[in-house]
Amino acid sequence: MQKRDSFFRSVILILLMGLVPFIGMSQDSDLKPVTNKYAIKNATIVQAPGKTIQNGTVLIENGIIKAVGSSIAIPADAWVVDADSMFVYAGFISGMSNIGVEKPKDEEQNDDRRMTGTPTYKRAGITPGSSVRDMLNPGDKSVEDFRGLGFTTSHSVPHKGMLPGTGAIVLLGGTDGESMVVKDQTSMFAQFSGADGVYPNTVIGVMAKYRDLYRKAAQARDYQARYNSNPNGMERPNPDATLEALYPVVSKQMTVAFKTESVKDVMRAIALQRDLGFNIMFGEVKQGWDAISAIKGTGAPVFLSLDLPEWKEEEKKEEDTKEDKKEEEKEPTAAELEEKALQERQNEMIKSHYTQAGKFSSNGVKFGFSTMEVKSKDFRTNLLKVIENGLSEDRALAALTTEPASILGVSNLMGTIEVGKMANLMVSDTAYFTKDANVRYVFVDGVKYEYEAKKKKKKKSNGDEAVDAAGVWNYTTETPQGNGSGVITIKGTPGDYSGTITVSFNGSTNDLENITVDGNNVSFSFKMNMGEEITVDISMDIDGDSFEGTLSVAAFGSFPMEGSREPQK
């Protein structure tokens, strides 16, 4: 009997699905879901930081949260998500990012040498009249990558240039760029990025140009206002779309969202703001711990970067400890002492990136997180590491939900799980801030996206059978100087490996040194001449015929790399 009932229900559902295009819509309309009602039941609902409902239900209808609580009647036509033992959070909000924004293609520049000091606004990277709204693509890979982490909304800004255009609050979903936009013209994006080959191409030049543009815009706006009031006897104002696009900034109706990675960038932006008087927000702050007091003094909102340098806390093996004791018995040389001091300073600097959020929090500075440069695959790892280093889970959640919603002026729409707000939600299979949590569902404006729990790869370690690393490996790596590639050739057997690596940056072929194998991890170093000799360390985690790993240079940090082994002939 149960099988027959199930059969008839399936038949009815199929018939209803077939009728959808013909009921209440024209044939050329987009197909709608069978239901626009969802009920997430039996879940731990984190309505806001510090506010939780156990064994509760969230009811969604037409993209709006209709009910939240522990005794909610579920409509018969709602699609039910049984979230037993799962956690529901408000969808995350990136305070500043390029999510969904297509990168502009590099254009070949044939500059007239006589014009390098007075290039066009566009050539100089000054296009404040451009809007990110016209650059959005819901199919961009970044949308899916960050949505899969729990993000539903982003304050997205354009790429490139000192003044590339205005930002917008956008959803991580939609059928086209227009449907992504929640709130347009939310900020004027700015950065200390000069133009290649023409003025302004230095930081000093960029700052001078900002001052010049702002003052010209202020003068043009005031003249236009006087002319509009009484044009008698006045020359007609010369139209200038670039200066006119800055009028809302001059009038303090639009905030300048400054990308300020370093403490120097922060102080430069503060100097400009004090000099010119515009409203400001700081974004993608990576090294702001020494400028906390100065930032706090401005009263301006802050978005901290989660693009953090790799920080490896060494786990010493027993044999290493014995070697260390032997080394301690020896008197270190001056060079060894200097190298040790340098390494300690570098480690302290790296650690400061991870403790920065905790310091901002303890100093009473409210902030959100920006995701302009963090790779989606590193986001959760870095976030959990930040929590380990002084930021509470409630403050971390606030920085991803309530704080950016407040800063960006959308608290009435999102940031908490409350009746009447947009159905932007994330459901994880356990508390999100635990290591093994998986995002299972994300709702963007009431549209459901479902994700499979990720299976953890078992990483081999001491005592496990060593991986066979021999072969020819093609690799790629990403660095601030651009993408690199090459070939790693490893010959021999574990314990007796040798090999070479080619490097695209300088076309060199270099011998591998100190090749070691620990389970499925292979590490080695090589020396490369880049004007002076530098040592490069590589760590590869091998899984069959592919690997992921890091390329590290002590003075410059670590960069991701990946590759695959060529089939044996």
C-alpha cells in the first residue's frame, strides 16, 4: 500500500511539474520551482551571535523568512529540510571583494610618449563613473566557490586602477548581473594602484592625483550649483563626467572604500581623508595592528583581510629533539645567531597577521572581513586559525554577519535570522567553527543550493608506507609576480632520490637538494639565481598522480602550487 501511495504521489508531482510552465505564466517566462516554500526543521538556529534556538524551525516563503522558532507549523506544500543535528546561520557577508566581478582583459597600450604625463582618465585608471553593476556575472567561478563556504552576499567592487568605479551589495546567485544587485552605488572604490607607464604610476603620484581630482570636483560642483541657482552672467559649466561622478563623494553622500593592505596604506588613506574630508571605510587590511588607534580615531568602518601568510608550527620529532640537544652543546656562530634572530622576527610578523582580528576586537573596534585576495580553499583554515589566536567565535560570526550588514546599511534585510528578512541562510552539518564542519545547504534570496559533505583525505605520516615520488611532474604556482610553471623530475627510490626542477620565471634548471619523504609528503629545496642566490623550499602532498603543495622563499612567504605526474612511457 505504501509503495502504491508513493507511486501516485510521484505521478502527481510529475504532472504538476509539467503544468508549471502553463499555470499563471506565459510560455516565454523562466520556469519556477515546484514550491517557493521551505521548512528547515529540527536544527540549532543561531539567529545572531549569542542568540540560539535549539531544535527549531525556519520557514521560508517567496524568498522571505516567514517564521522562526521551536513550535512552527509547517505548511503541507513546503519542501522540508530535516536538519537534525545541523546548525543554521545567517548567510555570510563579504565586506569587500571582487566576487562575481569579471576581470577586465589586458589591453595593449601604445602610448604617445608626449602624453604619458597627461594620459586620458581611462588610461590612468580613473573611471569613477563606471559601476560594478555592469561587470557582474552570476556564473563567475568566485560566486560558486564562496557560496559553497556559506557566503550569500558581497560588497563587490571593480578590479584595477586607482579609481575603477562604484561598488554594490550583490547576492551570490541570480540569473544575470542585474538580478544579483541588492543595493547599487554603495561606495566609490579606491586603491593606491598606479597606472603602468603613465602618470600617476607611483604612490606619491596617486595621492597627488586624488587631491587634484577631489578639489576640482568640489569646485565644479559648487560652480554648477551657483549656475543652476542663477545662470545670469555666468559661463555655462563645462561638462566633465569624471568629476561629476565624484560629486556624491564630495557631498559625503557616498563613502570611499579604500583598499589599505599595509599600515602605510592605512596612514596614507587617513591623511587624504583628513585633508579632504570625505567619508571613508578601510578594506582588505592585512597589517593594521600598529594603526588600530589611528583607525579607531577616525570612527570609520574596517574590513580585515583573511588572506594570511602560511604559518607552520613545527612539530618536532624525537630524533630532531636529540639533534637539537646536540646542537645546543655547540657554541653557535654569529651567522647562525643572526639567522635564528631573523627567523624569529619573521615568525612573529606572520603570527601578527593571525592575532590582528583579536587585537581589533579587544580594542573595541568593530569590523567585518573582506575576501578580495583570500583563496576560497584557504578561507576556513585561515578563519579557524584566527579564532585560535584570540578572536572569539561570537565575534567571528558577527564579523561575517551583523557587522558587515550594519556597516553596509542592509541590517533591515540581512545579517540575522529574523521574520521579514531576506532568506539568506547557511546550514552546516555541525557548528561552523569546528574543523570538520561541512556546508550542506545555502539559501540565497530563498533559492536553495545543496552541497555534499566533503570526504576527508587521509594523510599518511610517519610509520605509513612512503609514497613513490619518482616521475616527471608538471606544476603551476601562483605568486604576486604572476603565475609560474615548470617541470619537477625525480629519479631513484625513497631514501635515494635525486632530481631537477625547471623554473619559468628565469628559464633555469636547478638540482634538487635534501629530498625527504614522510608518508605521502615529499619535500626538497633548490637554489636559484635571481640576481642573488636564493633558497626555495617545496612541500608536495601527493595523492596518486597529482599533488598540492607550497613553494616557500623565506624572505617573501609561501605560495600555493599544484601539479600532476606524466604517464610513464
